[in-house]
Amino acid sequence: MLKKLIKKLNNPPLSHREQGIFAERLSLLLGASLSLPESIAIMRRSFGKRRCDSLAMLENSLNNGMSFESALSGCPLGFSRMMILAARIGERSGTLSESLLAAAGRIERSRAVKSGLLSAMTYPAIIFMASAGIISFLVFFIIPKIMPTIESLHMPLPWITIFFISLSHFLANDWWKIFLGLFAIAIVLSFVYKGSMWFKNLIHQLILYIPIARRVIQTHILSEIFDTVSTLVSAGCPFIDSIAESSASIGFVPYERALSNAVKEMRIGSDFSSAIRNSPRLFPGLAVDSIAIGERTGNMESILAQMSRYYASELATGLAGLLKLIEPALLIAVGIIVGAAALSIVLPIYGISQHLSG
């Protein structure tokens, strides 16, 4: 275990951005009529010393007659499924340079979408962490220092003050129990989520019942599906195989099952649009009708690319709408909690001043 960890640290996998650069540069070198091993040898000087051994291993595998697909699969650089598919399709069709260039575009678009998702959630995360810090400061430091003085006066306290005193005592004495309990629950749920397809499907189905989250998830996955299928088709992969590969890489159970069922129906003669029309919650009418037009006109590749761009734009719009709801909701929640904590301190002090003046 330790040896594997050390090996991974010494030979870190390529990030999505680096894989896109790798595919693009390799495509250019192959387009310049260099052989695959020669191209890899040149690439070794572009990715630093820590990746040199892994790329040397990849080059040796190719020199020993191994296929590019198998060499990438066995390489410790952690090449994505899209890269391995591009290698397989390119080798079989003799268009490896074009397949790698298409894969590079697909990887970069996927990276841009994920980067946008992370950026969109950064501000709400910062607000949440700052809010948790403020509330913790009040509960752990301010209230414990003020309340003993107030309690020593033996005056009746407002219910909100009693609540915060109890909360402060509870958290101060049992915070480690809460932490361990939450940590244990998170570990158990993580194992169950990874090991139980039923539980994972249940969670994914519940997500689809949350209105705004459903829109964001749906647009993101549809953009990924159409982009993946369009890329694979343009690289020379048969349409039905592109759907099957897309199904295996989605990671969202309802869509995986819908696409798998669609592939089964397509293998017995059904159209893709007819196969997904029975899943209106996953595939809206616009997507189904656009695919049907592509099937009738034979212009499927162009339709898929257009639909991918459309849903990527819809994803950006959906995220903007989600943020417009999250940000004020967080601010209101923080204001209520901080205001309540302040009242729990101010009200007894006001009561004392009234008592003394009376």
C-alpha cells in the first residue's frame, strides 16, 4: 500500500487539462508524419521529470508492439476513458490524429464545464464557511463568557437566551461526539453509496425531484451525453456504440439505465429518439425531437453538437438562477441566526438595566 502511494506521488496522473494538452500535441505530431513512439519520445520533454518514467513506459510498450489503446490503459498516468476510446477508434480507422484532436476538444469542454460548476459554488461555500465561523465564535467564546454573569443575578431569562445557553453547553461538552457521529454517518453512507446500486439510484432519483437541482443536473448530463456521442461519432465510432460508451461514462444511474435500455432497443431496430421518448423526465421533448430530425435527415453529428452547445448554455443559465436563490437564502439564514444569538445576549442585559433603573 505504501509503495503504491509513493509510486503515485512520484508519478502523478495527468489532470484533465494536461490530458487535453497531451492529446492535442500528440495529434499535431502525428499530423506531421511522425510515428507514435517518436511522438511520445518528444512529448516526454514537455511534461516534466515526474512524468518522464511513465511516458518512457508508454513509449516502450508501443515499441514492443502493444496497441496504443492497451498502452494507455496500462499507463500509470491515469488516462481518461475518452482518451482510450479515441485511441481505439483512431487505430481501427487509421485516423488517430483526428480522433485525438476530437478527444482533446471534448476533454477541454468537459473541464470547462466542471470548472464553471466549481466556480459557481465557490461564493456560496465561502459565505457558508464564514457563517459557520461567526456562529461558532458566538456559541463557543462570547456566550460562555457573558452568560455566567447574567445567570448569577438569578433573573428569569428569555427563552431564546436559555436555548443558546443550552446549545453552548451541549456543543462545548459534546462537540467531539457530534463530530465522530457525523464522521461515522458520512463514512457509512459513502460505503453504501459506492457499494449499493439500489441506494445510489434512490439518491439520484430523489435529486431529480428537486426542481432547480433537477434542471442543473439534467442540462449538465445532456450536454455531456451529446458532446461525448458527437465526439465519438466524428472520430469514426458507430452511433450505437457511441451511445453505449456514453452510457458507461455518465455516472448518474437513471441516465445510465435509460441509455442502456435505448441501446438494447436500437440493436433490435428501434430509433434512438423512439427509445428515449419513454423517459420524458430525463429527456425533454426538445432533445427527443432534435434527435428525431437528425435521424430523418442523416445529419446526426451536427445536431448532436448543436444540442451539446445548447444544453451547455442552459447549464450556465441554470447555475446563475441557482446562485440567485442560494446567496440571499444563505444571507437571510445567517442574519436570523446571528440576530437571534445577539438577542439572547442583549435581552438579559436590557432586563438587568430595567431592573436596576426600577
